[in-house]
Amino acid sequence: MLNVNLKKDRYKILESYNSNVYRVQDELGTCIYILKVCQNYETKRYKHQFKTEIDVLSKLNSFLAPSLVTCFEDEMAQYFVETYIPGMNAKQFMKRYKGFIKRYRLLLDILIVLQALHEIGYLYIDLKLENIIYYQNRFYLIDFNACIENHSRVAIMASKSNCAPELMNLHEKDVRCDIYALGSLVHELFGFWMMPIVFLCHQKQERRISHLSTFKTMIVLHMFIHILVVLSLCILSVFLILKSTSPKNVFDAYYYHHNIALFEKAYHESDQKDRLYTWVLNGWILDDVYQNEQASIFLMKEAISTSDATLIQYVYDRVSLKKGSKLETFVMMYLKPNANRVNRCMTLANEGNMLLKDKLDIYNQCLQIAIHEEFKISLTPVRTWLESVDESQLLKYTKEFEDLGCNYLEYLLLLRNKEGEIMEVPVVFVDHLKSNRWNDIYAFWRSL
């Protein structure tokens, strides 16, 4: 365990991954980060790569990679703190996920990061599934400690499975090293289905694909061909099924005779595997179904149960349900949030007629998302609501009320840190919140 004074104990260690990498919590807030350490006794090469990773994270501008928060040192070591990306690594995820859509998603997401990395003059080198994290339906590239400068001539040994031959000698390294590793990644994801692309990625350096744009074009073309084949098979399967079934079955009565009352029954009688995806893909959900309130509720439950952001968004955009704050907040947990959606949730919560505890929960969820994603949102709905609500009613929900005060103040700290704005803390928080957590955050706020 690390035995140093982390900026006067600001960072509390939650988990040790190895002797140099830790998951930590900022004691001044609730944010979780990754802390990396370079002890003074480390080798010259290790220290060089440590500084390289700091340089990369400070320059890299990609939402699919961690960003540098701060760096500092003491008499024993150097440190830096980067944003923490939760989730599971792609190797674990791919063992569970047997479809092909997210495999293409992984490649396209990683290409975004590699393009940004190459633009700042670095090569990633050690590309493998273990260094990719799946979180909120996107794939993030982490661990930039093996990066080298583009066109450098140092000898490097990356992971054996994706090590380009020129890495082991003093020849010039360029983007083709990463393209070689991409070929290994493609082979691991798709096997023989992409052998032509793997073959072109694993050629000798002078004959290898030399541009990420070329590689991306080949992947996109392969994806479209794959989808066309799947669609063709689906169409053929549907044709054969329709041909072999009786015209008097439930599906025929629903689909061909527009008997919307039979929709749920026809849906439940269909194959359970990827059922909603299959119905959407084949256009079996009639427009009248989306206009029916009961059917809309059923479809939203089915979509949310899949945890697939694409399906949830697709159904959410089409159902005729009133888009209240509860539904907005619930759906937002599965989709990639944005500032507009968070603002909308808070406004709807302020205007809506719902239980006090529900409003507190919605405001807390919205503020936590805004803090984590560093969104700029309006706090007016919260302030307006606090001015109108009976304080004695708020005090009945001690935990939720305290969380709201702490989240509100943490967001003010974020605004002040990013834009230098000074905003007042609502009096209701100052008068009634007395917990240690609140006192620590409020004391820090007053000291600024």
C-alpha cells in the first residue's frame, strides 16, 4: 500500500491495482479518480514513460479516453491523477456479448482515440482488449504508459500478440505500428471473417496499410456488407416463416389485419432471442402501436430491459407517452446524457406535480450526472423550488436533502473552478445542514 502524504491526505485510496496504480476518492468531493505513482527508485526508462503519459493525457482531446486532472510530487515520488472510467474491460465484455454490432462499435471508438493520439504526435503501441473499457455503450481506451513519439527509433517490446516487428529494432516507428496492432485486434474480435483486413494489417512495414482512414473505410465497408447479409437472411427467414405458417395465426391477425389489441400476444409468441431488436429491424411494430398508451408503456419496459441505448432511444422517440421528469430521468440513465437532457429533467421536475422525495431524487441524479460529465446546466429550477417548498417538509427526508445540498455545492465548486463564477449557496442549506460531509465542503467553499 502506498505510504505517502497525498497532497495532505486529499486523496483516499479505495483500491490498489498494483504498486504504482490506485483507485482513489477526492476527499473534497465524491469524485473517483485513478492515481499513478513513479517512485524515485524506478528505472530511467520507467520515469521517461511516466512523463510521456502525463504529456499525452494533457494534450489528448478525446471523450473516449481519460483526461489529466492534476500532477504533483514529494520527496519520495511523482504522481498524477486522471479521470476514472468505470465498467469492464473489453476482453471480459466480449466473452459475454456474442453479437457483432458492438464489435464494430469498439473498432470505430478506438479509431477516434488513435486518430486524436496521432494528431498530437504519439503512437499507442500496446493496443489490446485489456486496455479498452466498456462503459455506457461506448468503448474507452486507457493506459497510455507505453506511448512513444511518432517517427522515433527506440526499440520497444509491446504485448507479444500485437507487437509489430519493427518495434524490436531501431527502425523508424510510425502509425503502421498501431495499424499492425489493429489487425491483431480485428482478428481477436472477428476471427476468419476479417482475414483479408488482418492480412493487409500484418504485411511488412513498407507494404502495410499506412493510414487510419484507409483502415476505417475497410471496416465500415465490411460492416455494411455484414449488415446486408444479416438483413438478407432475416428477410429470407421471415419469408419462409410467413410462407409456412397459417394465415389465421395471431401474428397475421395483428399485422395484416391491424388488430392492435393482439400486439402483445403476437410479440410474446415470437422467438425470445433479441425479440425487440428483431421486431424493430423487420418493421413489425405498426405505427398504431406507438400511438396506443398501453402498448407504448409495454414497449418502453421492453426497451429498458435490454439496456441497449440504441433500442431505448429508438422506442422513446416514437411512443406517445407524456415525457415527464420520471421517464426522462429513468431513460437518461441508459442513454449518453447531455446538458440539454439534464436541464429538461430538472425543469420538468420543478413544474411537475410529484412527491417531494421523487423531486429530491431527480435533482440529485441530475446534479451527479452534471458533476461527473462536467456539464454546464442551469440551477434556476432547484433554487426556485427551494424558495417555494416548506422547509419543514424537506427536513423529513434528511439523507436526500443533505445529498442535494452537497451535490449543489459541489457543482458550484465545479463552475467556480472552470469559469471563475461566484454563486450564492441557498440559505436553506446553510441553516439546516450540519453533517461532517456538508461542513467539510462548505468550509472549503468559504475558504476560496
